[in-house]
Amino acid sequence: MQSEPIITDLSKREHQVMEYVVMGLSNKLIARKLFLTERTIKFHCSNIYRKLRIKNRASLVVFVQQCGYADVGRQAA
């Protein structure tokens, strides 16, 4: 049986990116804030989606809300 995906499966950087995504920031703005390229942010997003078994940003927001991770998106600001 496959275990449920959890946010703790993410690396520290993926967690940072996820927080900004949940806040509604674009890849370009996330890249600026983290001093990375937009391509790197896209790579991190792909890893997040794969690890959490979701397909897109909207699914990520829903996942975070449904799992009760209330602090996600508030710490990154």
C-alpha cells in the first residue's frame, strides 16, 4: 500500500517554493525573491507536484488547505 504524500517529503527549498506558490506568486516573482532562475523554480514546482502526487498549482493550494497546513504561505512573507 502506498503511503499518503506529506509536505515533510519536500526539501527545504521545495518547501520555500511551495509557500510562495500557495501565496499566489508567479514563478518569475518567486525566482526574484529566492535569487534563482525561473527555470529552477519550474523544476522545483515539478518536483513538488511529483512528490505530492498532484498536477498543478491549483491542486497544490487545495492539497495544503485540505491537509490543514495553515502556516504554509504565511511564513514566507
